[in-house]
Amino acid sequence: MSTSPVSIPKFAPDRINVMKPWLGEDEARALAEVVASGWVAQGPKTAAFESAFAAHQGVEHAVATSSCTTALHLALIVAGVKPGDDVIVPSFSFIATANAPTYVGACPVFADVDEATGNVTAETLDRALTVATSAVIVVDQGGTPVDLSPIRRWCDLHGLLLIEDAACAAGSTYGGEPVGRGADVSVWSFHPRKVLTTGEGGMLTTDNEQWARRARTLREHAMGVSAAERHSAIVAPAESYAEVGYNFRMTDLQAAMGLVQLAKLDEMVARRRLLAGKYRTALAGVPGLRLVADPEHGTSNFQSCWVEVLPGYPLGREALLEHLGTLGISARRGIMAAHRQPAYAHVASGGLPVTERLTDATLILPLYHLLTDGDQQRVIDALANPRG
């Protein structure tokens, strides 16, 4: 099997990206207003974005951060995860899900996932439980909502903290409500690959006022008085630092973009679900391809629209990626298996057969707000005629 880079023919059709953020004049105006204000660091726009996001998700508190990874780092600290603790995480996730427990001195313990959704279940978590487990991190992989209620009951039975890595899931629902509400603390990503983007950036949400307050302090060096308070005062109050903190702040430039994107979120999710439905209908009769779908317990925002390449398909996953590449179509390998990475070679993983199968056999299809009908049809034709 060839592993050399794909060479796109000189006269190939225009490239179809796997993802493009939906940005326009509204975002440009919002950014220009912040620049004109002279206040571009964390300030009033960040506070407004936090309030708007909390209201949209139906939670009490939202704390903006520089990324979802830093939000997850803070979530573990404020929830009380300690050095020496075990934290159960899915291996079938971006490496940051495993990295965050490592940052606080805990050990990630890898759990397998459900083959239909790519998410952990109460049963897969139970197989990974250790005497040192203090918390679990569940992931709404690719925007597909995790079945949280059984996991919540299982965590309560064992006295475990429940943290939801909803990095991909802004706009997804669980039981008719926004995802993330049933966890003790949830975190979100606004990277350009996500549906709602601020360029980079993240958010921590929780109903725990004490945790939110501490996260706000820790994100700006654990300063006793906020930077916004100091800079708005004519005579700045003296600051003090009760503990070691971090520089995990979001800027008002990012937050201004986030406010515009949040107002467009429902429209973006509706469009993505429409496109995913077109893929599902068109590929239903293609033997050997299985497209991710909504689970019974919720709806996906289809941040990632992934397809599993089964033995009945004429090409393997790698060959299919090359085939698409020659036609100017940029797909991506599916979600990684963190336990296979050299950074976690020292962590015993046991058997994770579903994770390894999905990692080896899935790819992510182009899907974004401005994907045209013609370009989507090009992708469908390429998948339906892999020898053509």
C-alpha cells in the first residue's frame, strides 16, 4: 500500500477542503469595533461572550479560556483531581483529552468506546475502573452526544467526578437539551475545525459557583484582582497571588468573533445536519460504507461527519484517502487512538478493540456550511465509484 503524498493533477478541479469556518462581514465588523475601542485583551467582550454562551447552554457559569485544552486543565484542578489519581478517558479522542490529566499529575486510564457512536459508555468505563480512579472524562466525539445519564448514575455509584469534553459539540443535544448540562463541569473548543470558532479559544461551563470563581482566578495567574479591574482603575489596586496560576485568558478580539458565531450557531448546525443527511441518503446503497448517525438519545451537530470503511468496500481506508486526494478532495483519517502514541506507551491499555478498529477504518468527509451541492456531489460520486 502506497504511503507517499498524493499528487493532485495540474488540471484537477478546485480543491474541496474537509472543513472551512463560516466567517464574513459580521465577524470583520465585530473585530474592527474591538480594535477601535482600544481594549483588545480579556475584558467586556469576553464577559459578554461568557454570559451569552452560558445562557445558550442553560448553565449557571461560563469561563472563557485560551483553548479547550486549557479549559480541561482548569476543570481538573478546580474539581480537585490530584497527583496520583487515575482519570478514565477514551483513547478514541484527540491527544489533549489524555494530556490534561497528565498536566495535573494524574494518570489517564484508557477506556474503549461504542462502535456506533465512538463514545464511551458506562460499561466501557466500568472495565477501566481502578481503586485510584477519582474522575472520568467523557467525550462527545465529532459532535455525537455521549449517553450521559447511565454514566452519571455509574459515577454517582462510585463517587466519581464527571467531566464532559464537549470540544466538538456546541449545538449538539442530549435528551432534547444542550449537551454538557449533566456533567459536573464541561469544556468546549472554538478551534477553526469546530462549528463555532474564535480562531483559538475555549470555555469551561459549570453550575458550581466556587469552581467557576476559582477557574476565573487561575486563568490569569491567580491574581487577587482581575486585570480588567486594574486596567479600568485610574489608580490600580495592588495585586497578590495566593497560588500558582496560569495565563489561560481569551482576548476580546476572540470573544467578539465568538458572539457573532454564537448568533449563527443554530443556522450552522441546521445546515450541517442537512448536508450529513444528503451524504447518508446518497451512500446508503454503497456496500462497505457506514456513516455515523444520530443516536437515539440525542442529535449531533456533525462537527465531524465520519464514515467507516468496511471489508465489503473495494478500497481500504488509506487507498480511499489517496483516491479522493487525486480528485482534489481533502478527507482526513478518523479519530486517533491516544494509547498508540509514543507519549503514552508507558500506560497499560488492555484491550481496546473497537477503538483500534475505528481508528484504522474511519475517515472524515468534507462538511462545512458553505459546501456547495456540486462539491458535495463530487464527494459522493468519488465514494460511490472508487474505481472510476
